[in-house]
Amino acid sequence: MSTDGFIVLSVILAVVVVAVLAVALIIVRSGLVRISKGLDTLATALEGVESEHLRPLEPAVKAINARFDTIVGAFPGIAGKAAIVAERRPR
């Protein structure tokens, strides 16, 4: 085969490679667009759940957490009393 033939085949190969890469990138782009739409739908649904179900619970959660803070604050005193009782206990 002559040099001109190799040049033509090389150009054809380069065109085929570019075309295959272009098709692959178009497929990847369409997949990313589909994923993006799905994520938008999910974000909208999560915002709905948050506004309708979670925000109304916020005062109750804060009240419960405040009670836990009180209970946890009492632990050092309880631990001290338990240590005294443990020391007095016969072995």
C-alpha cells in the first residue's frame, strides 16, 4: 500500500474515533440530564416532606432534647452517689 493510502486510512480512522467519542459523549450527556431531572424531583419531594412533616415536629424535638439535657446534667451527681453506695457496700 502506498503512503497516500495510509494517509487516507489514518484520516478515516481519526474520523471514526472522533465520531464514536462524539456519540459516547452524547449518550453520557443524555444520561446526566435524566439523572439531573430525577434529582430535581427528589429535591422537591424532600422539601415537601420537610415542610409538611418535619418542621411541625421541631418544637416537640426541642422540648425532648431539653429534657435530655436535664437528665444528662444529673448524671455526675448520680454517679457520685452511686460511688458512695458502692463504697459502703460490704464485700
